[in-house]
Amino acid sequence: MPTVVDTRAAAPGSSTFGASRHSSVALVAAIVIALGLVTARMVSSAVVPAGVLPNRLQDGLTLGMSVLIESLPFVVLGIVISIAVRIWLPDGVFVRVLPRSPWLRRIVISFVGMLLPVCECGNVPLARGLMVRGLTVAESMTFLFAAPILNPITVITTAQAFGWSGGILVARIAGGFFIANLLGWLFSRHPDPESLLTAGFAAECRLPAHEEHGTRWNRSVQLFSTEAANLLPALFVGSVAAAAVQTLVPRSVLVVLGTDPIWSVVAMIGLSFIISVCSTVDAFFILPFATTFLPGSITAFLVFGAMIDIRMIALLRTTFSTRTIIQLFAVILLATAALSWLVNLVA
């Protein structure tokens, strides 16, 4: 997205101080929430006798902590890589090495995830960094939704779980690549790309480079605090929501639908949205269902869940507007359903 200089006057250091104070408060709140969840889980398992807490509450705490612990390292890794891109990478170097053709640029960007073994939640801060450093919104979207499926760990674990059985591996890789580029093409045609973003992040993208002060190390620390403050609360909300829905929705309802070529796809899309498991391990999670569900429905789980789920929506809210997220969800849903039903017809 092109850089636009904001010429409005402001009190020296006032905006920087306000943003710094806000991010520090939000980061402290995020840490307190995390410690509270960990403490609640430890107390419930070590102090509270079995049977005192309702089973659903106990399951909810366990599932919420599982999703949080699984996701947190990837989010932190994504923030660190984002800092490297935004502060330590020379200006324009990433943009200059990409092809000039928009189609070729998005195709190349799709495969950047093969160099970064980070799951979908960790790619959100990195996509934010790429937009700040000059990539368009559509190009960053292409990376954001292709990387979780095309990264090497995801490809290897999917191959180990399913091999070439039912065409699931090929369908996942090809489907992820196609849907990510479809999203990039659709949103590249938007007349006002900045409106796709939240007001706060759009303002951050507009900041001119000369307003950055301090050493690179100081800026790195400040940026880590700011990004963590933006993303960690969203991660916690997503983890709690995923745990709550998993606890309340019985899986037996989904299993009943497993042998129907249409409803099995719908069921697996719903399951992947609820479970919110990282793309690097989701193949092993869904493997036991392979004897009950058709190959197309397994493909639906592996494609849809890697791109968007409850936790991911909470993270996307830090960057994209609500309207944009609804549009992303609709396109990914329809494209995944079409791909999965096609796999069921061929398999």
C-alpha cells in the first residue's frame, strides 16, 4: 500500500506517548489475562478435587489453555519476524525483488510461506509488517492465507498423515494456493484498499518513515510491545471462544453426517472453525476421522481451518475491518466447499 504523508500538525511527541502508553496498558492486561488462565487451570487440576467443578467447565479450561499454549509461540515468532521485516530489512528491498506483474507478484508471495514455518496465527503480525513496508493489502492477504498451508511443516505433516490417499495432500496444497490467489485477485480490484483495514492500522501504515525515532533496538522493543498488545488479547479471546464452542457442541452430531458427500463437507468446515487447531498439526488431529468421513470432507477441514477459524477471526480484527472479514469468510467458505465437493466426486 503506498505511503501517504500526514501533513496535519500535532504536538511533538504527543501521539508517540499516547500510543506507547496505550500499548503498554494493553500488554500488561494481556499478560494478566494469560497468568489468570494459567493459574485457573493449575488450581482446577491441582487444588480442586475431581468432581467439584462441572465437567464442561473443566473441559473448557483445558481446551482453552491447549489452544492458547499451542498458538502463543507462533504468534511471538510472527511478531519477531515482523520486526525484522519492518525495522531491520532495508527500505524497499522486499518489494524490489518481486516481479512487476501483479499476478506474478501474488504467485511468488504465495510461496514465501515455504521459507517461514509459522502457522496461521503467527502470520498475522508478519502480514501487518509486510503492509507497513510496502506490500498492498491484496498482496499481504495472499501471503496471509497461503502461508499456513504451503509452509514446509504443514506439507510434511499432511504427507505423513495421509500420504497420497484420496488426493487429500494434493487437494490441500492446490486448494490453498488457488483460494489465496483468488482472494488476492478479488481484493486487488477494490477501489479503496485502505478502507479494508481498521482505522488504527491504516493510520499506522500512513506514518512516514522519518517519524521513526531512536535506535533500531529501541524501536524493536517498542514495536514488540505494540504488536503484542494488539494481538495477544485477541488470541486470548479467540482461545476462550474456541474452547466454549467445543465444550457446548457435541462432536457426535458431526460424526453422524460423515458419510454424506454434501453434509460431511459442511460438518467438517464447522468442526475446523470450532476446533481452531494450528495448521502444522491439524492433519494428525483429523486423521482418526478419515475412516468415517469422505476425502472431500477431510480436505475441507484441512483447507478451511488453516485459513480461518474462531481464533483467526479474533486476530484478523486487529488489522481488517469487520466488513472485510465477513467478505473473506464468505469467499473462503464457498471456495472450500466447491473444492471439497469436487474431491468427493473424483475420489
